Amino acid sequence: MRRLLGGARTDLSAAAIRNWSAYGGEECPRCGAFTGSNLLRTTPSSCPSCAACPPFDFARSLFVYGGCVREGIRAAKYGRRPVAAEALGERLFEAIRGKWSDRFPDAYRPTVIPVPIRPMKYFHRGFNLPALVGRALAALAGWPYSPLLLRRSGGDSPQAGLRLDAREENVREAFRVPAGARMPACVLLLDDVYTSGATAAACARALKTAGAGHIVVLTAARAVL
């Protein structure tokens, strides 16, 4: 952690991010879990992450959360290092127009909503990484961007470090939509890392309760559990 907080050896430049290796194996068609034989001993039709039927339509992630990807995201989030969010947005947009094009047809025009962080965390970091990446992606795709449509009102303990079974409880009812807000029919919920899926599920439930229709979860990276 000390090396990451110092950040001197972690390259967060646009050139470095453009060289991050995207996951190229099999994915669960619903939750997007990386199901390659070298990662999980499962098949897309029997993904354990989908046993509880996620409250979103499907999820996709671009990178495995490990190596330089993990170091880069942690350096940005915990070391308050500037990160080339535009480059991350570009990589996601390339995947949307390329490897995921069957899931993102040309007529699809969602509203991009970043997963919010706690106000105190924003005060310490000075930015919300999903919001920066989401803004870049929305600009590239020509999609609406609504960073204030989802608010965080609970879940004061950081998810990092919690047991998987404690993560869901920590963010239960931690997100809300402001009263009277008009919900879009299609939402692209953007976060930096998908770990247990607890945060994505809690956000999706809040959006569905407020009237959102089709919800896609998109994250830069996915942890392999």
C-alpha cells in the first residue's frame, strides 16, 4: 500500500492504459463473470454469481482486476494520483463498438450514471473515478450523462476489506434517487471494479425502484474470486 500511495512507480498515463490487456476469454452472458477455464471452473449456463438473479439486465467488464490494472486503479483511488480517465473511457467505447457490439446495438442510447461514492471519500480524493470515466465514455458515444441521478446515503464502511457476505449488507439501501427525478428508460451504470456485485445490485435496485427500465452494468475491471 505504501508504494501505491506514493505512486511514483505506477504509470497512469494514457499510453499505459491503452496497453492494458483486455480479458479475451469466456464471459457469463448475464452477469459478465469471467468464466475462462483458467479463471473459474464453471460454464456460462451455471454461473454461481447469477444464482440470485441480478437486478440488472447484464454486466460487462473489460480487464481482469490484477497486475498493472489493479495497481493503476488503486493508485488513482487511494493514492489520489491523476488518471487518464479519457483513455479508460476510450477503451470501454472500443469494446462497446467491437467485442460487445452484439449487446450494444447502434440504436441503443442509455443514460450513463456513475456509481457515487460517499461525500467524505470525495472530499479526501477530490474526484470520483467512475464519474470521470463515465463522462468520457458518454462524450465519445454521444449518450446522456447524469452524474447526480443516483446518490449515496449509506454504506459508510468501505467495501474493500469486507468479507463477501458482508458487502451486500454494507450497501443495502445505501443508494437513492432524488425525489421527483425523471428516470431514463435505459441506464448504463458505470463503476471502476466489479467484485462481489453487491454495489452494482444495490444501485440497480434503487434505480429500478425509481422507475428505470433496462439497466446495464459496465466496469473497467472485474475481480476474479
